[in-house]
Amino acid sequence: MSLPARSLSGWHPADVKAAVQKRGETLTSLAERHNYDASYLRHALTRPLHKGELILAAFLGVKPQTIWPDRYDARGRRTVGRRARAA
């Protein structure tokens, strides 16, 4: 499977959703399998939700910074969200 084109702001949410569906899952089923609310991963597409980003990236076989380069620095550390502020 080829990966969606990357822009400075990362993958478009529709590209992430389509990549998940191409692998035979839905955002809802993937979230529920990880014991999250059905809408959790949909929110991770547009909001910095670290655990959701990790779930989606792992499922797609890429690093989170590949999908959301604006949320991570060059070393893969978070630049946005609660974890980034705590570090």
C-alpha cells in the first residue's frame, strides 16, 4: 500500500481514515478494540491526542510524526498537547 502524500501539516484526516479502511478496519472498531470511546480516533485526526496518534500510526505501520509532523519535532518528541507542556 502506498502512503498518502505528506505536506508540511501532515496527512489529511480523510487520508488517514482511508488508509485505516484500506486495511480492513474502521476508526470506530479500532478505537473500541483499544477500549476507547467509538469517537476517540476521529478526534485524534484533528486534535492532538497522543494515545490516539500512537494507535493510528502503529496500525498503519508508520511513526506518528509521519502523519502529524506539526505535532512532533525532528527527533519525534511531542511539540503540542499536554505531554509536550509537561516535558
